[in-house]
Amino acid sequence: MALTIAPGSTKIGWIGTGVMGSSMCGHLIDAGFSATVYTRSKEKASGLIKKGATWADSPKAVAEQSDVVFGIVGFPSDVRAVFLGDDGALAGSKGGNVLVDMTTSDPSLAVEIYEAGKAKGVSSVDAPVSGGDVGAKEARLSIMIGGDADVVEALNPCWNAMGKTIVRQGGAGAGQHTKMVNQTLIATNMIGVCEALLYGHKAGLDLPTVMKSVSTGAAGSWSLSNLGPRIMDNNFDPGFFVEHFIKDMGIALDEGKKMGLSLPGLALAHQLYLALQAQGHGRDGTHALELALASLSGIDWKNR
């Protein structure tokens, strides 16, 4: 029998209500899905509980009350714990359930979860996202999906509630590999954005005026248009944490090594972000790279 997922009949579980997870789960509730949620700090789920979500005290308990369980947590170790741990979602799942990991994580772990689920009659999909906090709030995320085609298609009501660009890339792990492509693109682009603004400042230019000339031509990018203004305003609040980006780049470099690839630009970005983290900015947004690059030239960006 074909898998049917629909608001009003399908019970959703959600694990991880951080910068992006809260908005994403909120969109599913708004679309008519009933939700059971778990996060390490119940306080972080308070907004979703006010919207009608039910609290559960473990990932296993979430799965026991759900048909489809979504997770978006921090690191691969967290993914392993919430999906494959003794108190994880798979342990609470029954045949016919679906697990969806939206964390950026190891492709090999996505395959492992898929195989472990298959042995229990549980489907698994890896579906990392791009778009940051703004994309999550506005339901405009790009969702990169790996998993069985029929399961991915059945989840369309959920994908459509959270994202705008929804593409199945292949089997288990393909979504995670695609996210590595995404993160590699962002890594060196962010260096260019930050160095360009640093140059403009040092040259005595008015940066908002400069943006009018450069943001709409060949030099334009999502990072420049969306994060450039935050950099100029000294707003380094996280749309995506530096420490999580370092994790992502590490995964991409490890996967590249396995494939025999030399990725010097990515390696440089990784080192610069490690320096930024060492300076105490691991919980700032990725655009805080401006602070580390400015310091290399003896510039105090925040007090410029």
C-alpha cells in the first residue's frame, strides 16, 4: 500500500528546536499537522507548545507518538544519539514509520540510519537544508533529499510547508553529499564577501553605497545581499553558527579526502573559521568571519 502523508491524519514528531528547527516545525503545525516535540531544553520548545505541540521527554517517546519523525540537531554525534541511540527515534518507531534527518551530517551516517531503519521496516530520508534562519522563517528553504523516491514523494506536503526548492538527489546519503557541495560554495564566497567589505572600508568608501553598485551584477551573491548588511550593522547574531559551519567543512574535507580530491579553497576557509572560533565567536553567525579577517589587518571592525 502506498504511503500517505497528510495534515489531519499524519502525526508529526520533531526533534531539535534551535535557530531553524522551531520555525520549520511551526510551519508544519500551521499546515495542519499535529506535532510532538523534543529538545534538550524544554524552554526552547515553549513557542511550539503554545502553538499546540505536545512535549515528549525523549526522541524515543516522540517516535512512539508519531508517524513521521523529523530531526535537526547539531553534530553527527547528536544525529546518532537521537536516531540510533537506545533512547532514540528508531527505538520508538514501528514498521511503516518514517525518519527524516534534516541536520547537515555525514553521508555515511545517513546510509547507516537508512539500513538500520530498513531492517525494522522503517523508512529513512536525509534532507539537509540551506537558507539559514531567514529561509526557515519564510518557508523558503532549499531541501536536498536522499532516500527512496516513493517515500520522498509522499513527504511532499511536509516539504512544501517548509521549503521552496525541493529536489531529490538520489538514494540514501545523496542529500548530505549535495549539502557538502552547497557548503563548499558558501565557504570561499564568504571569504570574498568579507574581504571586499574590508577593502571598501579601508578605502574610505560608504559601504551601503558600494552595495548598490556591486550586489546586483556578476559579483552578487546570496551572502552579500543577505549577510553584507548585517556585517555593516555589526549584527553577528547567528542565522547559522560558526561552530556548525566548521563541522560541515570538516565533513566535506573528509569526504573529499576519501574521493582523492584536493580542495585548497575549502581548506583555507576551514582554517580561517577555526581562527574565528578560537577568538570566541563559535556561537556567532558565519558572517562573523569579517571580525577575524579585519583583525589580521589590525582593524577593530566593531569600533571602526
